[in-house]
Amino acid sequence: MTLAPEVDPRTDNPDNPDRLIDERRPGYCLDAPFYLSEEFFRRDIDAVFASTWIFAAAAAEVPEPGDFVTIDIGDYSVIIIRDDDENIRAHHNVCRHRGARLLSEANGSVGNIVCSYHQWTYSPEGDLMSAGVQAPGFDRTCFSLRSVNVRVVAGLVFICLAQNPPEDFAEVAERIAPYIEPHALDKTKVAAQVDLIEHSNWKLVMENNRECYHCEAGHPELTCTFFPTYGYAPEEIPKRLKPAYQRYLDAEERLRVNSERNNLPTQLIAELSGRATGFRIERAALDGKGESYTMDGGAASAKLLGDLDTPELGRLSMHTQPNAWFHFMGDHAVTFSLVPLGPDRTLVRSTWLVHEDAVEGVDYDVENLTTVWVKTNEQDAALCAKAHRGISSPAYVPGPYAPTESDLEEFCTWYIERLQAHRAQNSTGGQSR
């Protein structure tokens, strides 16, 4: 009797996740299962969103004690709340009695956190204050809410679900804070917030955000403030764009002078892969009036942020892996974050922050403030949906990234590193969460 040879599913199955991870071709888009399969969606939640630092909210979203927001990440739900001492805390949104969801609203304000099932009551700090009648010897201190790692960096709230968060975030926070602090986000308020469900995988949303190869054709409102020489090396700029290039050089010089006077760092820092917490931050000039992301580039709010003395400060842009990007101007800031809802659905949240004393209708107009990014986000959602539908075809074969898409390669490299690190940790019996 001849025994059939033992089949190694890792070798024989071309869609095996581990094989796809290890054989990912540098410089090319990911294979289709990375974007489409439930298996990769589950791995993405465990290896990326539950194991790394993610942006959750601006501190201005919870301005007063008892104010909260909730964020759902896969099967997790997290409460971000400002406590009575005005510290921001994060707790798992799970009652310690029988596990009921505590807060169902996306945001709101509470005195204490009360479970609607059996009225177990917790302080904003997470301490169990009341549990009704319990057996003798019941110790309330043993049933505080399970905490989530939280760190506020210059008014931005980051959380990490892992028991042992990546240690390099402390260094990242130290490096980015000096760039953001002059914008005084702790003295801002939410002027507008828009949630958009994009019908595409979260990685397509991030890849789309990491390049502007598509901007000239896809974003007429956004490119009002972008110099048309994007993507050209100085020696390659065609004659017709020479005036625009000189306009860019002049704007960069004004930005340099204004930044130095306001003690604003401008140096590009880009460390998007090779570490657990990837990030990129840079201040650059805007076209038009050079002040803000509006149709004419003019300031959207009459009240400047912090102690800044001019709106002509271009934009400070930051990306953080895996789920956020930000733009900080002299007059306002915009935060963008995403959360995967499934292999083919992603929540994108955009939040506009203005000076806390700015008055709507007097100092700023919401439509003028938000138009560029509302339209840009809608355009991006349509483009990402097209990409997802195309990748769903059996005819899809990963194509190469263009030279202007280097940040996409960095993102995918970082992503593969996270999947491999999580797999290695699990194979050695380590606990990621």
C-alpha cells in the first residue's frame, strides 16, 4: 500500500495567509486576499489595531469632566472619558458584572458610568462605586473597569489595547509634540465632525491617503492649494510650470521666515517602517493665499490658534500608522482617523478644530471650513470603492508602485512587519493582548 504524500497547505495553497505574508513582493501592491479575506481582517484587528498605538480622538472632543467618546475596534469597544481631575482615561466598555455594554452612544456626558442592566456604577476613573446587594466579603476594588493604555500627545489621544504596548511610542511622542504644541489643541473646540463609511478595505483607504498621484485628476478642490509642480524634480520642471515653481519657492521662503519667528520646527521626519510606531511629519507651504485648506487658500477662522501671529504658516501634516492623518494650520486643525468595520467597509472620521473662543457665524463659517475636505473625502471614498471592486476580480494582479508612491511601499512594509511580529509572538507563546 502506497501512502499519499503529506500535503503542506502552506506550500500548496497559493492563498495561504502565512505564505502571502512571507512572499510579499516589495514595490508592488498587496495580493487580493490581503484586502478581501475574512482571515486577513481578523489578523489585521489582532496584529495591528489591537497591538499598536492608534489615534482615537482629539482631547477637545471630551472638554469637560464626564465627557466621553466611544470607539469600536473589531470586537472591542473602548470608552475615552475625562475624569473629575480632568485627566483623560480609557476603559474597556464592558461591565465587570456580567459583561454588558456600558455606553452605547458614540459620545456624550455622564456623571458616573452606570450599567443599564443591573446598575453597577463606576466613576470616570473606572472605580466600582456601587454594585447593589452582594455576598459578604465582596470587594468592590477587585471589580474596577479594565483600563486601556492611553496617552495624550499635544491634545491628541492615542490608545493601545495591548497589555504591553510598543515602547517606541514614547520616543515618537517626544519628537512630534514640539511640532504640534504651538497650535494649542488644548485650547480648541470641535467645530464640525463628519463620519463617512467607505466601501473598501481599510488598507486601500490608507494607501490612497499616502499618495497624491491621483490628486490632479481626482481632487479639484484640494488642488486649489497644491502647487502644480508636485512630483517633479527641480531640473525636470517643464517650462510652462516655471512660474508656478517660482511661486512655490517664494511661498516656502515666507513660510521659513514666519516659522522661525513663531519658533515652529519644519524639518521633515519620516520613519514609516522598521519600527512599531511609524510616523511622518512635515510643515510645507500652501498655494493660493497660503493660509489654509479652503478654496482660495485663505484662513477659515479669524481667530488663530495658540500664540501664532500669522495665518500664513502653510500646513503641518502628520501621518501615523496605522489609522490617522492630520493637518494643522495657523487658524484651525483637522484630524482624520479610520477604523475597519469589515474586509470591505471602513469608517473614516474627520474632525475640524478651531480656537475655543471662535464664534460660528462670526469668526468662521462651517461650510467654508469644511468644504475642501468633505468633497475630497467623498471623492476618495468613490476611488477606494472602485479599487476594492477591481481587486475583487479574478483578473487582478498586483501592479508596481510609482516613484511618487514611496509612502505606500513604506506603509505596506510596516504592515507586513506587524503581521510577522504578531505571528512570531503567538508562536512563542507570547501574549499580545
